[in-house]
Amino acid sequence: MPFFVNLPLSYAHHTPAYVEMFIARGVHPELGMDTFAVQALPKSWHRDMAARFRDAGLSCSIHLPFFDLSPGSMNNAVLEATRATLIRAAELASIYAPAHMVGHPHFNKGEHAPHMARWIKRSVQTWEQVLDITTHDDNHPPLFLENTFERAPHAIVTLLEHLPAERCGFCLDIGHWHSFAQGFRNQDLAAWVDAAGARLGHLHLHDNDGSDDQHTGLGSGTIPLDILFDSLRRNAVRPSVTLEPHDEGAFETSLAFMQARTDLPEILKL
């Protein structure tokens, strides 16, 4: 399995040079099925884009939309809109025969913890509907649920316990852990990996200094990457990987880091 690099589909549409760069360099994209891609781009555009990557011999993965969405919302109108958006995105994702999909559970402790059982039930129903869209494909891509503003892994781990292990896993975004979950203060990365355990199937790798989600190149911030890799070894998990640089300089830095670490193919699915 190759590693992936993030590419929002809105960028692919507005700046075709990004697509050309990915193809020229043989980079497998994790395509961001963002709001613009879901609402404004027709199926014909997605089919053409999928054909371009397929003809270049590149595998695609899909990052499902997350802006303004709440898959376990207590508000029926918000929940209905979220499900409609995610279902539409999953239908479009199927065009790309994705290696995997990534979604955001959007657990907010202050809003959802007092209604945890209800949040779990509603979230499970949402993600089951997303999975049902791709169940009928030959591809059957796994779905990885990613931490964003969650301050602890418990809610996502609990949610995953109610979803099929053969189709659903944890996507650990180490940049979000370091900044949003205040991992730079708590120094609890090993505990997050331990909590995810065997369900840890995918990583989003980038770096920051803890002050914000900066998406700098690997090794340029203060994320303890050696602790991450040691924790993966200790838990005997070997997740797949998406690099998430937000500019070309960060991409080159992350690529150089990956190439310099000759032990990574033993730790990660590369």
C-alpha cells in the first residue's frame, strides 16, 4: 500500500497544476471531498478526474467533508443535513474506487458528553448509512474516523466499538493531537495509540509547534515522532499513512523525512 498525500478536490478543480504535479511525481492522492466538490462539481467531472488518476496508475483515497457537519448531532435538522451531505459524498467517492475513506465524528465534550448514549446511537446510524453506499461496490473501502478537536480518544474508540471492525478503524491525526488536544502539554501520545489499539488503521502525518494546526513538514515541529513509532511497534499495529502538508515546502520536508527513515516500512504500510 503506498502512502497518500492530501489534495482537496476544490484545489484540483481551481488549480489543475496540482493534479499535474501529483501525476508527474507518482503521488497517490487522498482527495478532499470538500463542500465545493460535493455541492458544485458534477459526477462527470469526478469521473474524468478519477480516470486521470487511474490511467496514471495512482490509487486514490477520499477524505469525506466535515465543515459545518455533525454526524451525531442532537439537532434533527443538522443531523439530516449532515447525513445528506455525507451520503452524497460517499456516492461521489465510489467513482474513485478509494483505497479508504476518512470521516470526522465531531465529538464535542461540552455538547455531547451529557447525551453520550444518544450521540453514539445517532453517530452509528450516520456512519452505517455512509458504509451502506460503498457496501455494494466491488471495492468495499474501509472507513477511518479521525480525531480533530476531541481532547481524548475515548469518544471515538467507544463509537468504533459499535461499528464493524472489518470496515471501520481509527485515523490518528498527530497534528490535531498535538495542538487541539494539547498533546504538546500532556505528552500523552503513547496513551492515544494504546487507546486506539488494534483499531488504529490510518495516520495523518504532519507537524506543528503545539500553538496551532500548522501542517508543517515532518520533523520541523515538536511532535514526538519517535514516541509515535515506538508506540506503534509496541501495539503491533501497522497503519497506512497520509501526509498532510499545506504547501510544497512542507511536502518536500515530509518526503525527505520519510526517505531518511529506512525503518518506516517495518512500522507503517508503505
